[in-house]
Amino acid sequence: MQFSLAEIPVPMVFATHRIIRDCNEQFAALFGFARHELIDQSFSRLYPKLADFVRTGHMWRSNLQGGHVYYDERIMITAASLRFWCKVNGRSRNAADPFAEALYCFEPMNRAVTEASMTLTDRQRQVLTLVAQGKTNAAIAAEIGLSRRTVEAHRQRLIRATGARNSAELAAWFVASR
């Protein structure tokens, strides 16, 4: 049994080299576009900043290889310039080049984009997302290409910035803002 993207009831997109080649109406509606406005467009137009697009690409390239399923949580932007948190699951069809052909599912999250989350640096938001996934400093360092000590420093700055007392409270702060 096969299904087309149009038949799948959740926001889905098929991309080649981070260019949207096909998507369903649910995906387009999530971002406030008509479906035809997104076809053959770069995912970069759905990120608040080009740096977010680039950083996410580096992270996904190292984790999406070999047909693995990978996910993260990130801030995206709509056609009306509204920012929202989104969980993205993806799988590559090409083990050698994870962006050659990939399928992604986007799930909007009930987490406010708060002033506190916007005052964090891009790197801090990235580290915070991975901490909330329960990853260790060593795993985060390997995933985003930093040293373990740099990740520890980011984690400590996040704890101070959010008023948390430890990593568990930091993760709880992140989850509670859903």
C-alpha cells in the first residue's frame, strides 16, 4: 500500500538538498503559504534567520545518515513573520548523502516563543533543545561539533539565564514553556 503526501493528515514534505520538492496542504498551512508557493523553494525561507538554517543543516547532516530517523525542536517562522516552536522528524533515503532525498514531518508545539527564549543566543537554544532531549554534554558536543567543555559552559550560562539550579530544572523550564 502506498500513500501520496496529499493523503497524509500531518504536515509532511519531501525535499532534495533542502529544497522543497513536494509537500501536503497541512505543511503549507502550518507556515501560512499556499502549497504552490513552497514547491521548489529552499527551506531557508521558513527559518527566522539564515544562520538557523545553516546550523540546523550541519546538525542534521551528521545525524541523518544511513537512513536513520532524526528529530529536533526549533523555532520556525510563518509567512506572516510569526515565530513558533516546531518538532521536526526526518529520514533520508540516501545513506551517502542525507540531503539528497529526505522526508520530513513537522509538528507545531504548544510552546510559546517567549522573550526569554528569544534573548538566548542561537547556540544556547540549540544546546537547550538537546539538553531537553536528555543528551549528555559529550553527546551534544559530538552532535554539534563543539568540545565537551564548551557545551558545559553553554549549559551553565543557560542555567544562570533561566534561574534553574541544575540541568534537570533547565530541561523542566524548557518543557514547561510548551
